[in-house]
Amino acid sequence: MTKNCLDFIHLFRCAIHNSAPDAEFEPDIEAIKTLADRHNAWPLIFMVLKDVYKDSDPCANWADYRNKFFFQCVKNMQHMYGLRKILAAFDKAGIPYAILKGESLAELYPHPECRISSDIDLFVYPADEARAVDVLLQNGVTVEPRIPHAHHCDCKSNACGKIELHIKWQGDLQNDILYNSKMEPSEAFIQTSTEALGKFCTIGVNDGLYFHFAHLMTHFIGGGFGIRLISDFLLYVRKNKDNIDEAAFRSFAKELGYSKFIDTLFGIGVKYLGFNTGNFFDFAYDEEAVDMLMADCLSGGAFGHAEAGRIDTHDAYLKERADDFAAYHANYRRENIKEKLSFSLKNLKHRYHYLRKSILLLPIAYVHHVTFILSRIAAKLFKKKRVISSATPMHENAQKRQVLFDKLELKQKR
């Protein structure tokens, strides 16, 4: 592991524990900034560096880096202010909701204002989806239709930025193959509060453990995760350890074949991120697996976007867990297409929100939908097909990750 990577880890460890760097610490600020951006962690890292370089600029671009920090923080505060209004509208409409990540995790950090999310994850029960969409539309939020079998729809607000409206924790395909369809809420929402957002609801303590683990795991399999996803999970376990049903979680992990992966995450916490063994459940870790997973995290960055070819691991792994994955995947696609192209009133209202205001707009919706179908046909004709086949050569980065998957003992049939 390079000195820059080790320095980045050292600074991140200081950020999540509110500690100062070693006295002789001399990082390459430009390299650290690049790594921090790759992991969506610059505000956290900056809070440590600004105390080290109080009276000096450690690099030529320091003023620009400082300004970016302030811009991100101010933008986040604006989003929280806008979110307050939306949550108040949900309360007024009597729609139960839960913030899944974001502010519910920010309070685990010494400087909550520096754990800045790129979006807002808002969960409602499936039965409340239509009403929730109506409330968002009434509050100036643009809502994209949810793809069938997807767990959320994408929304955009000038006041809040990007919002993901969830009705499930995972998409149907991932929930079925990766989690044996076990990723569903089982506890009542709980109320909490933060300085930035005020009072709001989030999911229960045990539900939170399963959700945050699945969020991390799905991204790891899909391409990779950043260091902040690891710290989110570890900080959550440390805070809630005494209130978590450890036996149930361990049984869940064993059934799915994820026990060594979880222990390796705890090992990263102890070896690299300044936690102690008492912060987690009883565990033992393979040091080589810890080093390999940490290296994979650093090279891939947030969601694995820093390296090409990682998505190949996702398809290969799902095929390992489900022998009939190709047929399984094709069936999901057929169902999605059938539902998206349907002329049912339910689908048209879901896709074209103006139809919610008046049924008299139905002829316009029909024309709109025909245009949509023709555009999809045209796009399909020119789009390069993604083939899921054992004959398709795997990218070298994915091959490297396959070795890591073997080390973590993840190859287990569902």
C-alpha cells in the first residue's frame, strides 16, 4: 500500500475519532485531496487538516480546497432546510416515513455537518407510495417513474437536491439472490433528532443494522465501496451494539455466507480505522483478507467508480449464487418491460403525473405513452447489448476481485 494511501487512512481515522494526526505527519495534500474526492470524504478530511495547518497554506490550491469545503457544507445545510419542509408535509398528510442514511448516520461522526450525502434516502411503505409521490409533486419535486421491481424512484428538488424515494430496501433481484428475500423492515420507525434537521423518523435499531449492511454489501458486489461506507457500518455497530440482536444477525450472515466478510470489516476497523475489538461482536479476522479488502476499497473508491471493469464481478457472483441467473435476469427484464409498456390506468398515472390531476388528460397520456414506447424501441436498436455469458471475457480488475471474493468465502449458493 502506498504512503499516500496510508496517509489518507490515517487522516480518515483521525476524522472519525476526533483525534490529531501524528506529530511528524507530512502528507502530500494534493494526493490526499484526490483520494478524499474519490471516497466522498473531503469535508471529513478537511476538518482534520485545517487544525494541522492553522497558520499556513500547505499547498498552492489550499484556498480552493477550503472554499470547496465551505461550499459543500452550505449546500448541505440548504438541503436540510428544504428537507424539513418536505418531512413536515409528510407529517401533515399522515404518511409514515423514515430517513434511511444521511442525517441518521451523520450524528455518529464527531462533526456531523461533514458527513455529506450526495442524495437523500426517504423510505415509505409500498401502500403509501402514491400519496408520497403526490406530496413530493405538491412541494415542487420532480419525480421520475419507478422502474418495476426497483426499490426506489429518483426525484429532484431545487431545495433538497437528489432524493431517492424508497418503498423497499433492495431491488427484487438483489433481495432474492443476495439476501434470500429477507431484506424487509420488521420494526416500527423510531423518532430521533439532529441539529441540522430537527426531529425526524428513521428505522429501528436492528432494521438499521440489516439495512446498512445490505447497502454496503450490495455496493461491494456491484463494483465496490468507499471508506465512508465502511465507517458508517462500523460506527453504527459501535453505537448500537448493546441493543442489537447479535445472535439473529450472526445466523442471518451464516445462512447467506457473509460471516467472514463481516469479520473482515471488523478487522479493517481494528487494524486501520482506530476501533478496538470491544466495539464489535466477538470475531476473529484473517489479516490477509483485511489487507486485500482495504486495498480493494481504496482502489475502487466510492461505489467502485475509480476503476473500470468492476461490474463484471457483479454478474459473475450472481451467477455463482443462482445457477439459473441468466434466465432469472431475463425474466425480470421481461416483467419490467411488460409493466413499463402497459397502458393500464395505474401505470399511466405512475408515469405521467399530470394524469393524477384530471382523468380528462387520458388521451394526452396515451399519445405520450406511445411516444415513450417508440423512443424505447429506437434506443434498443442502437444500444449495445450487455451479454451475460460465461464466454464473455472478464475484465482484469474483475478477475482480481474474484480472488478477493474467494478469500472472503463469498461463493455460496442461495
